[in-house]
Amino acid sequence: MKDDEKRKVQDDQKAENILTSSLPSDEFFCTARCKNAKKIWKMLEVTLEGNADIRRASKHTLVYEYEAL
């Protein structure tokens, strides 16, 4: 394995550790099947924020509630 590849693997492992160490236990167990830090991040993003359609609907709801004031 080349030095650059080793560094990438080490960086990914560090990112995984940072992400998983800051999670509550229920979310930690959801990330157990993720293979790398990027997949953990995406899973958390969808779980906590929802997909693009959900975010768009939430935005429209908030705008409507604001305008109703």
C-alpha cells in the first residue's frame, strides 16, 4: 500500500472515530453497518435532516408559518 493510500485510510479511520464517539448510543448502533466516514456522514444527514424532499417541505412549512404571523 502506498503512503498516500495509507494516509487516506488513516484519515478515514480518524473521521469515523470522531463521528461515532460523539453519537448517542441509539444513533451509534445505526452507523455500525457503515463502511467508511462518508457513509456514516450521509446516514446521519438523512436521519437527522431528512432527504431533499423533506428539507424542502420543512422549509416551505416554516416560510408559510412565518408569513402567517
